[in-house]
Amino acid sequence: METIVVTFDGVGLTDGENYHHRAGRKAVRAGFMINQDVVLQYPDGSMGRGTRILVTPKGLERLKRSMPLSLRGSEGTA
């Protein structure tokens, strides 16, 4: 497992990601997201477990389809 240095709130020092959250069961079951276990190293040197949430290609496609046309950078008329 990867070790990530975080603040006491579980936020990564280099990427600003929060490692105390998990993707919902429905999103994981549908194949849109993955929960990846990681080891957290806190400022006092203590260690803990956390989760990195990854979005799958299927999840990205779903996000694109659900995004309003005005935000897609499209041109012309529908």
C-alpha cells in the first residue's frame, strides 16, 4: 500500500485530497468509482488507514453525459 503524508484532518500535503472519504456502494457496484486503501502518515508520525477514491473510465463517460451542454464547451445550435 502507498503511504501518503497528510494533515491531522486527513488531507494530503502535496495533493490536497481528503483520504477520510469513501465512494458510495452504488457508485462502486456500478463500476463508476474504486476505493483504494492507503496508509496515512500524520504530522506527529503516527500512521493510520485511509482511502483514495478513483474514478473509472466508465465513471468519466457518465459524468460527460450528465454534464449540461453549456459546460461542455460546445459550439453551434442544438
